[in-house]
Amino acid sequence: MKFKDSLPSPARFDSIELVRRTFLRRFGLGSVALASLLPDGLSSALAADRTAQDATAGARGVVFPAHHPARVKRVIHLCMAGGPSHLETFDHKPMLAKMDGQPMPESLTAGQPIAQLQGKQLKILGPQHPFVKRGESGLEIADVFPRMGEIVDDLCVIKSMHTEQINHDPAHTFFNTGTAISGRPSMGSWVLYGLGSETEDLPGFIVLTSEGGAQGQPISSRQWHSGFLPSRFQGIQMHSTGAPVHYVRNPPGVGRQQQQEVIDAVSRINTLRQAELGDPEILTRVRGYELAFRMQTAVPELTDLSGEPSHVIDMYGCTPGDGSFASNCLLARRLAERGVRFIQLYHRGWDHHGGIKNGIVATSKLVDQATAALVQDLKQRDMLKDTLIVWGGEFGRTPMAQGNGRDHHIKGFSLCMAGGGIRGGTSYGKTDELGYNAVEDRVHVRDFHATMLHLLGIDHKRFCYKYQGLDFRLTGVEPSRVLREIL
């Protein structure tokens, strides 16, 4: 036999190279060294076990059984994109009103990161709206949130949040992934990877967006990306107006049986290819085709609100399908009912660099009623007890004036949580008397992540993913803690 006849075919070379690249990408060079020291059978078993782990993570999740009893099954994150001012929402600062127009104490701001006010004369801007005590708990909330005032006894307001990124996109990235480095998995992807999905007919991680009230900052789709986790764990954006998912209906002349035959044929081909290469992304492709087929029935049923009673529509204050935050909140409740694990609603309307007094009024009107309705609706359906609702932005706003608005602020801001395991009618942490620095029971973004995972039954210190030879966690390697005081 000639030497050239003994060589693998070009196609076989391609297969070997893809296996090599897949192995290196997922396990790192350290695993190559380890594999060289192991018997062939054990080395192959380790690789097969990892592929099997990725394969089963979609339906059941890799954290099985849970690290400890879970308090909630799902998360609904109401992201007020743009950075809502804590000083006009949940953090009442009487001293700020007394010092309105006076110079900001340099002892607070010297050497501190300030977005667009750097190097400018800093003057205090007093609260633009009065605060009122609401509910049996007497929590204070700005009077521009009358409907959220009705649910304060279900809320825990964290007043001592702080973060590390002062501009919108990196701040969103930090809040979603725990780092400003692009390409890391979002918290929704981590949750879906850990726990899997409770629905076979819809994606386990869904995103909806709306806008209005102020400048609408763009939101990049990488905010809900899966990063180095298998791509089937990334969030799927549904459109708030028109067709929620492009091409969800078959073209004319193509029936459901024909579509099923195509899906079955493609799945068989991809399954054979996966068996040859061991690439988990091929399994993602198989599941993607199958999920898309089931979504052709599930999505139209999800978005058909004709069966919703008129009093429920009125409670949310929406016109179904109008693309509003209110309409998205109603869809969020329906998604939660159908087993979607992580639901993210972005409202792009909180960037009040100028005209904050009227801007807060305009934006709050778009989110106040629907936020309260979502909490009340879930409570009436006995679903709030196993749902975690999070309300807040990527950072807060400065106590200093930017004209008649406020600049970005990362040293202290507010975040609301409600639902299973959360102690309602409470506040946690404090900022200083001007609302500049978080000074008591400070809460970092990673502390929030640790607490969210804890409520879902996941120990954030044990929950990791091996990538390029390192064990990555949502909470990273920096110190972080579960906020047991609010549970």
C-alpha cells in the first residue's frame, strides 16, 4: 500500500481538526497534559462525560439535585435601563433638599469617578419629588409611584447597591455577567445552565424590550448572551410589536407534517455528525430545530391575549401587543406560567441627564402600574411565592446637578426585590445623608448574584464551568455573600 493511500481523507482531516479545536476550546491545554497521563479508556470517558454533561444541561440542568432547598423557581428581571435616580424613587434624603444649590462637599467627590461632570463645578440638586410613607411597613417611596406604593409591603428595597462601571453598556454588562469583560455568560444563561428549563415549547430564557420617557439607550443583544456556555443557554429576544418571533409561521404551501419530516431528517443528520465529532454545539443545533418547530404552536398561543379577562388587561393598563412595558409585563406573567426560567424586561427610558423632574414623571407613568400589577397578579395566582422579581437599573444618578438633570452614579443606588424568600416591607443598607456613598450594609452586584442563585437553590461557590483550564463562576473569585438579612 502506498503511503498516500494510508493517509486519512481530507474530510477525515477536517473531522480530526474540529475535534482537536473543540477539545482545546472547552478543556484548555491543562487537560491535554492530563489526558496524556491517563489510560486511553479513562481519557475518552472524561471527554464523553463532559459532552454528556452539556447534553443533559438543557432539560434538567447541571445542578441536580439542588445544592439546598430552593425558594423560587424563576426570575423576572425588570431592568430600568438608563439608570433610574434613587433620589427620586426609593432613597429619601431630606438633607439633600436643605442643601439644594449649594456646592457639593469636595470631601465626597475628590478623586472619584464622575461621568460627564468630571472637572466641572458641582452643585447639589435637591429631590425633585416628595416622598410618602406607604403600606403597613411605612416604607418611603416617591409620590410619582402611587401604584408601586400599594405593593411596598411585598418589596425589599436595597439602598446600598454599588457597582464598578460608570457608563451604560459596560455597566449593563457588569450587572448581567459580574464583569465588564465582554463575552462572559449572562446571569440568565447561568441560571438556565444550572437549573434547565421547565418548558419544552418555549426558550428557557426570554427577553422583551420597551422604551419611552427619556433618552432610550441602546441595549446590545450580548447582554443576554451565553458567552462560553453552550449557545443553547443564551437568551432569546421576542419582539414586543408585530410577530414576536420572525418566521414562526410556515410559508404558504408548507404543512405541519411536511415541516415535521424536514426537522426529523435534519435532526438525524446532525445526530450522526455529533456522534462522529462529539461537538456539543451540534446538539444545540438539533434542539434548536426541534424547539423552533414546537414554538410554531406555542408562540401564537402565548401572544393571543383574547382569553385574558378585561379586568386583568385594565389592571396592567395596557393595550395588548402595543410594545409597551405594561404589555410586556403581562406577557412576562404568561411566560412564567408556561415554565420559562428567566425573563428579562428592559425599559429603555431612564437616562435623565436633563429635565429629570418631568422626565421621572413621564417614565414612571409607563412602568408604575404594570410593575405593581405583575406583583399583584402573580400573588393572586399563588405564583409570587416561587418567583423572584427584581426592579432596578445598571446604576443610579448623582446628587449633583447636571443642568436640571443628574449624571451617572455608581457609589450608591437602589434596587428592589420581591417574591419567594424575600422579606417584604423592608429596606436594607443606607447611603450617606446626601445619597452619594453606600455606607451601611453595602451590597455589590456580585452579592446580588449570590443571593439570586441562593434563592434558586444554587450555592454560588460550587456553581462553576470549566473553560480554558479555569473554573468560572457568575460571582467570580472576588468576595461575595448571600444577603441572608433580607431573606
